[in-house]
Amino acid sequence: HRQQLSAFGDSVHDSHAEIIARRALVVYLMGQLLEDPPQSIFAKQPTFTLHDYIRLHLYSSQCPCGDAAIESLQGTLGQHEQPPMKRQRTTIDTSVVRGHQGFDTLGALRLKPGRADSIPTLSLSCSDKIARWNALGVQGSLLASLIAPVYIASMVIGDLYNHASIDRALNRRTAAALADKELPGGYRANVCEIHPTAVQFERSQTALTAANAEITTADASIYWYQGAPSSAALVNGAMQGSKLARGQCQKEKLRPAICKLSLLNQFIALSQRLRPELLIGSEHCSYRCIKRRSQAYQRAKALLLDSEQFAGWTRCPSEYEAFDCSGSAVS
């Protein structure tokens, strides 16, 4: 929630698995840009683009939270989590819905977490973020200055699988939002294939329920990417064992490699080697300012968020992206 957010970009604000995985992927993509052509997944023509034979696939042991899971969750939640049922509607409600509230509303943007008895946050659901990636790519706005959009080709999902619901939330919602819009070159309304799996994750909700095991929400996450020296554990978005000091930026060795500040420094180092002209006049620019230099990405983002389907998107407050590469506030 807002009181736990860092203004220095030195921690991760959303620790859901899909979000952690995407952030680790961004670090991997940055590393691949420095690989020699035979080993790199990128071809340069003239913008760095994934080789034609490379496809991006996402596995999730459970349906992404939010709109994709809302139909599967009906009837499975405890009474303290589930509001009174109403007749189901299929029309879009452009307001932002809190977690599991409003089961009668399909297509709505939803804030994490799902439980009604938990502290609200400013983070949109994984369904909403994946739907956004289907428009803007998973590479994010920083890397969009260097590479063409990277889209998810297919997803394999375990628990709470409902093909129609997942396709509606992740694919059809984005397609409707961008219908008849003139997107910048390289951007599109991506449609990722959706597949179930019969292989059950041993720690899935279904498996734990069948074993009568207690299910609790974890505040920890682990990430790894190819090329990383080791896996890293986070607790509430900070490196395990470190403590966020109020009003102070974490030292570099204590920051997650996937936090905003670390990604900014990796991007700057990458640009200095590949396209130094991107950094002209950026000596005292904030993280948000440098992100906005990806003009095509920003145009595509504006078209998406101006749509009926995504108009209620909760944006990160500017004060949490007003830091420079040293973690200092930029006025």
C-alpha cells in the first residue's frame, strides 16, 4: 500500500509472480542486447528485434488475478471475501474495482489485493497488466527506446482455468480498446494463445486444499533470470535481510536487480554502449522523464489508456518516479 512505497525506486511495489517474472525478463533482455549476434536472441534491422524463431511463453500455476479469474472465483471464496451476488452483466464498467468486489462486473480494472479484509494498494491486477502488455509489449518503456515491442506468444495456466474468461480479459479486452486506432509502427493488439495444463503444480491452491494444508498469503518472492549469479529473494519488495530506511535510498548492493532504480542504471549503461544519443541532456533527468523519451511507446500507451476499457488505469504517483540514477530526488 502507499505507506510502504519507496520514493527512490529501490524496491519492488508489486510482488505477484507474473510481475516479478516480467521484471526479471527485462534484465535478461538487456543482457541479450550485449551478446554477440550468434548468441543473442535479437537481430538488428535497424532496431533490435527478436529473431523470427524466438517466441515468448508464460507459465502461471494459477489464473492471473483480476478480471481473468473473476468468473472462476465465484462460489469458491469465503463469506468474508465475497460480496452478495448480483445478476451477472457483460458490459464494461470503466471504474476501478477493488479486488474481489463487484462479481457482476466483467471487464473492469481491478486493484490488488483481492481480499476485502486486506489493505488496498495502487497496483492493478495481473489480468490488467498482461492485457496492457498485449498492447505495449513486455519490454517496458525504457527498453522501448532500443528494441521493438516484445509480445507474449502463448500462456499455459494451471488452477482456475476458464478459457473464455481468460481470453476475454487478456486478449479481447485489449483488441476492443485498440480497434480502429492507428498505432505506431511495431505496436499491435497482440493475441496470445491460452492453454490449460494437466500437470498440477505441487504447491498450487488445488493441491494444498486437497491435502488439507493451511493456505496463507506470502509476503516473499524469488526471482532468477539466465545470466544471474544466483536467485534472489524479496520480502515485501525488498531484498531479504535488508531493511528499507525511511527517507534513505538503499545501497546498490542491497537493491533488487529488478527494481526501478536498478533497471534505470542498467538502461543507462546499455544506452552508453549502444545508442549514447538517447542520453543527451539526461544528466539530471528523473526515471519518469527518461521513460517518456520512448515516443512511440508513449503514443501507443496514450491510445490504450484513452480507451473506454482502460480509462480508469491507476497511474503511479509522480513522486514515486522522481528519482535520478543515484536515487536522489529530482525537482
